[in-house]
Amino acid sequence: MKSKNEVLRHRWKVKTMAKKRTSNAYKKLIGLLIVLFVLVVLCGAGYMLLDQTIKAQETESQERADQENQMLEEQYRQAKAEEAAQAAAQVVEVPRPQPKQTGWDVLDLSDFPLTNTRSYQASRMELITSGMLLVNRWHAVPSDLSSAEFLVVHSTDKTIPTAGEKVKLLAPAIDALGQMLAGAKAEGLEHYNVEEGYRTRESQEATYNKRAEQYMNSYSGQALIDKVVNSGVSAPGTSEYESGLSFCMGRYAKGDDIMNKKFHELPQSDWILEHCWEYGIIFRFPVQGYPNSTVTDKSYKTGQSSKLSIYRYVGKPNAAVMHLMNFCMEEYIEYLAAHPHIAVYKDGKMVYEIIRQDNYTGGDASVAVSASAREVIVSLDNMDSNGQGGLIIAMSY
């Protein structure tokens, strides 16, 4: 049987061994934690190094890509520059057409813009009274034209013989008419008589209705309208007389030679037909052989086939082109629509320059004209039948 001392020593030994085992376990755990910490530190350092490496590679790749893009852009710019240079070398500059050095000539300058310009302001009233307002069976007189100032011809110019005080016209037409008759008188031709001028809408309605009464028993509807118009009387709103720019020429009786002939059979008529354009006036409704054998038919354009001695003021530049190119008013406006910049030359020098500007929408207008033009006439052509259309800008030098 063990003594008490031995038992105590055994117990102490057991406790000492247990403490030693516990201390060894703590040491192992601490060692393991240290190893794990080292591994974590190493992983973090590796990650940071890897991230920096990846970023460096990305930066290098981006720089390389930017350099390649810059090189491609430079190559593209060089290619475009070479292409433009080649195209410029292949383009042949269109030379400006040259006029004949003798006589009259009309040139199309539509490929050449107007240069050295200034601004010109034209009122609505100026636009509808300056000469080129188209009036026919398809294009009616604008309603605001009735507010224009129509002057009594006989009171305005005593040198113009008229059928009493009833003949009225717009001032530009009176001025041109007076100059034309003075030119005829200078060549020994007189005995003219202006038989009719401006008609109000009410007057045109009365004239139209009176003529329509003659055909009502045989015609109606559109057939009646066509019959009246073809007889020489336009429907209200579409008569040249309502423009205030047209007048009917005749003669007054003086001597047997005058009394026994109609106006279109007289040398007075032939002279006006030949020279009226020089004063800005045209023969409005040419039909085959009337007023003389030199006239070709334009009724398919004007819509008027009756033999009417109606003349119309359009301004010298426009009248010159119509005369030189054998255009009626309708043909001339169509020509300008297709060739919006033309010039008239005499003996190689520009006399008139004409531009048609589209898309007028009403009211006053501001247009560009040549700074060197001596005179400017801006007129509405009335081509859209609503008091609008294009503007015809005629410049004299």
C-alpha cells in the first residue's frame, strides 16, 4: 500500500504532465496561426503585385491601341486628302459663257451666283404692280390689287390719245405707253387711240355676263364658260384688263386711208408690234398670223385664241427677253423657273440681268440685287394662283 507521500507525488506528476500537454497544444495553435498569418500576408502581397501587373499590362495595351488608332486616323486623313486632291484635279471649272460681240444675246447664268450684292426692299404693292403679275384663265388677279392707284391716262399724259376719260392704268404702264407713242410719232406714225385700260371686278363681271347671255340658250356650265372665254371675254378675276397693266390699242379715224382699214392692217400696228419691247411692252395674246403674218401662235400657252389687240407692260428687261426668244408671258416665266439667272447683252455688254427667286409667301420682300445695277424692278409672277409664287428681279445697267 502506497504511502501518502507517494500519492501526492503521483498527483503532482499527473498535473505537471497535463500542464505540459496543454502548453504544447497552445504552442502548436500559435504556430499554426503564425503560419496562416504569413500565408495571408503573402497572398495579399501576391494579389497586389498581380493587380499592379494587370493594370500595367492594361495601360500598355491601351497606349498601344491609342497609338494604332492615331496611326489609322492619320492614314484616313491622308487618304481623304489625296481623294479630294484627285477629285479637284478631275473637276473642270465651268467657264462663264461669253456673249456675242455684236447684236443682242441672252445667256443662261444659272450656274453662276450673283456677286457684289446689296439688299433691296420691295413692298407688297410694288410686287403686284411692277409688271410681271401673270393673269390668265388659270391665274387670277390678287384681291389686294384693287387697292392700287389706277390713274386716268388722259389726265396723266395729254400726248396719249384715249377714248375719253374712262381709260385708267397703273403709272408704269402709262409712262411706257407715252414713251412708245412718242417713239412712233418721231417716225411719222400717229393716229393711235387707247381704247380700253383697267377694268374693275364689277365691270368685268358685267362684260362677262353680257357676253354669256348670248350663248345661254345653247351652252351651260363649263361649256358656257369656255364659249365666253374663247370669244375673247375672260371670267371675272382672270382678265388682263383687271391687272391695270394692259390696254387695247386702236386708231381714230382721220383720212380715208385710216377709216377704211382696221387697226391691225395699218403700219401703226406693225410698228408697235415690232418696237413695243423697246419700251417694256409686249403683245399679250399672239395667235397665228395676227396682228400680222410674222406672229406665231401662242394660244396653247396663253389660253386665249381670239384676235385681240391687247398690249401689256412688263418692264424693259423682261420684254427684251420675250422679244429675243419669241416667248409669250407664260413661256417666259416657265423659262425663268428652269433658268433662274439670265442676262441680256448688247454688243458684248450686259444691259439687263434677271433672277427668279422662288418661295415668296406674301407681304413685303427683301431681295439681293447687284450693287452696280442702275435700276431694279421686283415683281411677283403669281404662279401659284394664290397671290404668291416667285419673284422676278430685273436689273438694268
